[in-house]
Amino acid sequence: MTRFLYFVFIFFIPFSVSLNQEGRFLQLLALGFDDVNGFFSDWNESNVAGGGETPCNWTGVTCSKPGTGFVTSVDLSNANIAGTFPVLLCRLTGIKFISLYNNSVNGTLPEELSTCRNLVGLNLAQNLLTGELPVTLSELPELKFLDLTGNNFSGDIPASFGKFETLEALSLVDNLIGGRIPAEIGNISTLKHLNLSYNPFSPAPIPPELGNLTNLQVLWLAGCNLLGPIPDSLSRLGKLVDLDLSMNKLTGSVPSSVTELVNIVQIELYNNSLTGELPEIGWSKMTSLRRIDISMNMLTGKVPGELCSLQLESLHLYENDLEGEIPEILSNSSNLYDLRLFGNRFSGGLPAGLGKKSPLTWVDVSNNLFSGGIPASLCDKGGLEELLMLHNSFSGEIPASFSTCKSLKRVRLGYNKLSGEIPVGFWGLPGVSLLELVGNSFTGVIGKTVAGAGNLSTLNIGNNMFSGEIPVEIGLLGSLVEFSGGNNRFSGELPRGIVDLEQLTKLDLHNNGFSGGIPGGIDCLKKLNELNLANNKFSGHIPDTIGELSVLNYLDLSGNQLSGKIPFGIQNLKLNQLNLSSNLLTGDIPPVYAKKSYIDSRGGPLLGPGVARATP
Ligand SMILES: *[C@@H]1O[C@H](CO)[C@@H](O)[C@H](O)[C@H]1NC(C)=O
Ligand SMILES: *[C@@H]1O[C@H](CO)[C@@H](O)[C@H](O)[C@H]1NC(C)=O
Ligand SMILES: *[C@@H]1O[C@H](CO)[C@@H](O)[C@H](O)[C@H]1NC(C)=O
Ligand SMILES: *[C@@H]1O[C@H](CO)[C@@H](O)[C@H](O)[C@H]1NC(C)=O
Ligand SMILES: *[C@@H]1O[C@H](CO)[C@@H](O)[C@H](O)[C@H]1NC(C)=O
Ligand SMILES: *[C@@H]1O[C@H](CO)[C@@H](O)[C@H](O)[C@H]1NC(C)=O
Ligand SMILES: *[C@@H]1O[C@H](CO)[C@@H](O)[C@H](O)[C@H]1NC(C)=O
Ligand SMILES: *[C@@H]1O[C@H](CO)[C@@H](O)[C@H](O)[C@H]1NC(C)=O
Ligand SMILES: *[C@@H]1O[C@H](CO)[C@@H](O)[C@H](O)[C@H]1NC(C)=O
Ligand SMILES: *[C@@H]1O[C@H](CO)[C@@H](O)[C@H](O)[C@H]1NC(C)=O
Ligand SMILES: *[C@@H]1O[C@H](CO)[C@@H](O)[C@H](O)[C@H]1NC(C)=O
Ligand SMILES: *[C@@H]1O[C@H](CO)[C@@H](O)[C@H](O)[C@H]1NC(C)=O
């Protein structure tokens, strides 16, 4: 054993003393960082490679040859290290790539960084760097990738940045950079990705010189305080794939020059102050366009048919002042899954073939003036996850094919002029958590198929003309939190199973024709907050157990034929609203609710704010 250790000792010592100069620089660098995770733990003399001298085997270090040669790359990303930028790195003369991405590098970036003569890529994104951007950065003759995203750099972008000779990607997203975007940026002819989003620039127009960046593929200027029109010069960006000018204060119209961006895939112009009509023609050249968002502007006029004839995946035009019909051709896209048109003045019917060729996941056409029926094909592909059709003027029936929507998650058809019966399968959509049909003219009964809606949490079907009994199957909806069915024409007794809905917090069935007693097991609804059974024909006694609904704070049983005494236990509840008036109740009001302030001055049925009492 001892002999073995001795052997190991003499065998390794010679190597440990012959770490090369680059290794020593790196060790010195490591000493400059707080290293709580021990990232640098293998940066030592016994872990040498390449004939025993180089640091090429150290974590994060790459050399010109595998395991040997000179250092070409130091990758310290996600290392959880803290300290200032180690300019010592530039002593490694062959270094091409430096990444300190996602650490706690603080202080300013030294001008001497320009001594890293062979640097091709510098990634310092997601650190704590402050101060100005070094003007000397553009002196790095080989630099192609510069990512300073997510720091606290301030001051202006130096005009000298126009002198970058080989730069392909510049990202300064999420910093505190001010001033104007310098026109000189338009001189970096090699640039492919320019990402300056989310900086507090001074309010200023988009420099038209950016149109000179004809190699640009990505231009992100979201949240840059940009004013004025979208310059026509941007039409020269023939290679552009992704344009994001959202969240600025751009004015004027969407220029027809935009349609010259023939390779564009995504256009984001939402949340600006754009006005006027969309260009009517030219869109058909943009055969690659898949996603366009011009929501939250002040656009007027119609949606161009040419735009809708593209193979769009996503069309967002919500919260504008658009009008007219949605061109039928939109349903020809086999990619469309996301359509948000809410908050405009669109009219006419929805495209009849919508959903026929593509699995819709999100459709929100609420707050418009649409009319007619819901397209029968809407769920043909079965992918609809959210259907929002609030505040429209739809009329007609919901098509039977809805029952095949396996992935439908949220259905909101509220506040329209929809009518007809709900297709039987529609009640039992297995994935739906929200079913909102409120404020239409629907008729018919709640189907027994509702038993299949195991994920249903909100059932809001009030203000319609539904009739018949509530099916006993309602008791199987173990996830139901809210059941609002007031102002309908329901009748019959409440199914006993309703007391099995353990998650129920709100039960509102006022203004219907229910009869029979209030189920005795009502105290099982332990989470019930609001119980409104007003204006029905309920009879019999109020169950004593109602006093055990400990979180109940709204109780309205008024306008029924309830008789007997008011259960004493009611005074254990902390009710904000209690209305028992217009019943056949007798006896005393529980003392806590009999206070003078609650009692109507006429001594008659108590209709005062929040409280009522039995008729004497
Ligand atoms: C040196 O690095 C090796 C990993 O190669 C590690 O196992 C060892 O603990 C390190 N030695 C010291 C003194 O940190
Ligand atoms: C390189 O380091 C690993 C552990 O990080 C070690 O297993 C291996 O032996 C080292 N190679 C050389 C040549 O030292
Ligand atoms: C950043 O680094 C930490 C380790 O320090 C890691 O847990 C985290 O996931 C990293 N974040 C990202 C976005 O990579
Ligand atoms: C930079 O980080 C180091 C290590 O955590 C810390 O000691 C130093 O105070 C920090 N400097 C600044 C200017 O925040
Ligand atoms: C970065 O700026 C933000 C916002 O001004 C500030 O809250 C934060 O403390 C700054 N962090 C550093 C490291 O300067
Ligand atoms: C750089 O940009 C400025 C402003 O756009 C321009 O006046 C100048 O001629 C450009 N310089 C070169 C060398 O292209
Ligand atoms: C631009 O910045 C955003 C936000 O950091 C990021 O998600 C996106 O990937 C960046 N795009 C490019 C092309 O760098
Ligand atoms: C750059 O664009 C501007 C405005 O679009 C133009 O006046 C200028 O001549 C262009 N410069 C070069 C070098 O192409
Ligand atoms: C719209 O953009 C402005 C900046 O111009 C921003 O402050 C605001 O939060 C954005 N609103 C939305 C809803 O994104
Ligand atoms: C519908 O889309 C297909 C491609 O999916 C295309 O070939 C066809 O021409 C389109 N029809 C019309 C009427 O534009
Ligand atoms: C029901 O909801 C749960 C939890 O949100 C989800 O995991 C499950 O897939 C849903 N079931 C259906 C049939 O969508
Ligand atoms: C109590 O119910 C009666 C009958 O439904 C109604 O007329 C009255 O407005 C209600 N009082 C309050 C305070 O809600």
C-alpha cells in the first residue's frame, strides 16, 4: 500500500509543476471569482493534459486540438460565479469564444476587451454588468456574435458600432440603453440578427438606414420607444424572416412596402398607434408568412383577402377598429390554429369552412358584430382548445361535430345571439374546464352526456331559455366549482346528487321554475360561498344543516314557498347577503339578524340592504 502511494506520488509530481502559461493565467482568473458551486475545482495542476502541460482538460476550456494545443474557447456559462469581467482572458492570444452567460459578472466592461484580437463570439448575456458599452468593441476585427442581453448597460449605443466589419449578430435586449439607435448601425452590412428590444431609448423614429442591412434575417425592435412611421426603406430587407416592432408608438399606416418582405415568416406590430387600412394587395408575394400580429392598434377598413389566402398559422388582429367580413379563403390554410379577432366591428358570418383543414386550438372572435351560425366544420380537426365568442350577434345552432373536440379546453360563446339546442355531445366534452354560454337564446335541456365533462370547473349558462330538469349526472362533475344557471326555464326538483359537488363554491339557479325541497344534505357543500335559489317554487323547510355551511356569505332563498321556522343555525354564518323574504316562513328571525338596522321600518318583509326576514 505504502509503496503504491509512493509510486503515484513521484509519478505525478513532475507534471504538476509544469502547467503552461495559459493554464496559469486561467488559474489566476479563477481566483478572481466567487465560486460557490466549485465550478473551478478541476482547474488544477494534477488535471493537465496534452503531455502534461495544458489546461485543455479543464471544465469549460477548449483547445485548438482535442485535449491539447492552445486555448480557443472558455465557456463559463451557468457556472454561478460572481466577479468582474476577467480581461486576463485576452492574454490567451488564440481565444475565439468567451461565454460567461448567466452568471453574476458585475462592474463595467473594460475597454481593454479590444485586445482579444481573435475573438469571434462574446456572450455575456444575463449578468450584472453596468456602465457604458465600450466604444472599442468594434475594433475586434473578427467579432461575429455579440450578446449582451439582460444586463444593466446604460448610455448610448456608440456610433463606433457602425465600424464592425464582420459582425453578424448583435443583441442588446433588456438593458438600460438610452439615446437614439444610431444611424451608423445601418453600416454593419454583415449583420444578420439585430435584437435591440426592451431598452429605454429616447423617443425617436426607426433610422431609415436600417434598410441598408440587406443581409438581415431578424430585426427585433420591440419596446424601443419608437415613434413615427415604419420607413419604406425596410422593404429592402429581402432576407428578413422575423420582424418585431411591437410595443412602440409607431404611427401612420402599415406601408405597402412591407409586402416586399418576401421571405418573412413572422411579423409583430402589435401595441402601436398604427392607423389606416391594411394594404389591399401585395400579400400574396409573402408565401412564407405564417404568423402576423397587428393587434392593439387603430386600424380601419377590411381584412385583405390576399392576406387571408396565405398559409397562416396565427392571425391576430384584435382590438382595432376593423370591419367587414372575414374572407372565406382564410379557412383554406391548413396551418391555422390561432385566430384572435376580438374587439373589432367585424360582421357577417364566420368563414364557413373554418376548422375544416386545420386543428384550431384558440378562436376568439368576441366583441364583434358577427352574425349567422357557428361553422359546422369548426371542430373537424378536433383540436380546438379555446373558443371565445363573447359579445357578438351570432345566431343559429352550435354544430353537432363539436362533440368530437377532444382537446377543447375552454368554450366561451357568451353574450351573442346564438340560439337552438346544444348538441348532446357538447355537454360532455372531456377536456373542457370552462363552458360559458351565458347571455344567448339557447333552448333545450342539459344533456345527460354532461357526465363525460369530468374536467368541467365552470358551467355558466345563465340568461338563456334552457328548460327541463337538471340531470342527475350533474352530481358526477367532481371538479365543478361554479354552476350558474339563473334566468332560464328549468323546472323539477334539484337532483339529490347536487350535494356531492364537493368543490362547488357558487350555485346560482335564481329565476327558474324549480320545485320540491332544498336537499337535506346541502351541508356537504363545504366550500359553498354563494347560494342563490331565489324566485323558484321551492317548498318545505329550510334544512337546519344550512347553518353548517361555514364559508357561506351569500344566501338568497327569497321568492319561494318555503315554510316553517328559520333555522337558528343561520346565525352562525357570516353572511353579507341574506334574503328570505317572500316565503311562507314563520317565527323569529335569529337574533343576530334581527338588529334594528336590518329591520325594515315598515315592519313588513325585510328588504333592507343585505338582509331580510320572514313575513310575520
Ligand atoms: C484537481 O482536479 C481533479 C479533477 O481532475 C479533482 O479530482 C481534484 O480534487 C482537484 N484537486 C484539487 C486540489 O482541487
Ligand atoms: C480529464 O479529466 C477527466 C475528469 O474531468 C479525467 O477523468 C481524465 O483522466 C482527464 N484526462 C487527462 C488526460 O488528464
Ligand atoms: C442559470 O444558472 C443557474 C446556475 O447558476 C441555473 O440553475 C439556471 O437554470 C440557469 N438559467 C438559465 C436560464 O440557463
Ligand atoms: C461584484 O461581485 C463580487 C463577488 O460577489 C463582490 O465582491 C463585489 O462587491 C461586486 N462588485 C460590485 C460593484 O457589485
Ligand atoms: C439593474 O437595473 C434595475 C432597474 O433599474 C435595478 O433594479 C437593478 O438593481 C440593477 N442591477 C444592477 C446589478 O445594477
Ligand atoms: C456610416 O453611417 C453614416 C450615417 O448613416 C454615414 O454617413 C457614413 O457614410 C457611413 N460610413 C461608412 C464608412 O459607410
Ligand atoms: C431577441 O431577444 C429575445 C429576448 O431576449 C430572445 O427571446 C430572442 O431569441 C432574441 N432573438 C434573437 C434573434 O437573438
Ligand atoms: C443607407 O440608407 C440611407 C437611408 O435609407 C441612404 O440615404 C444611404 O445612402 C444608405 N447608405 C449606404 C452606404 O447605402
Ligand atoms: C404597450 O406598449 C407600451 C409601450 O409602448 C407598454 O408600456 C405597454 O405595457 C404595452 N401594453 C401591452 C398591453 O402590452
Ligand atoms: C388552398 O390551399 C392550397 C394549399 O394548401 C392551395 O394549393 C390552393 O390553391 C388554395 N386554394 C385557394 C382557392 O386559394
Ligand atoms: C383534465 O385536467 C387535467 C389537469 O388539468 C389534465 O391533466 C387532463 O389531461 C384533463 N383531461 C382531459 C380529458 O383533457
Ligand atoms: C329580496 O328578495 C325579494 C324577492 O325576491 C326582492 O324583491 C328584494 O329586492 C330582495 N332584497 C334584497 C335586498 O336583495
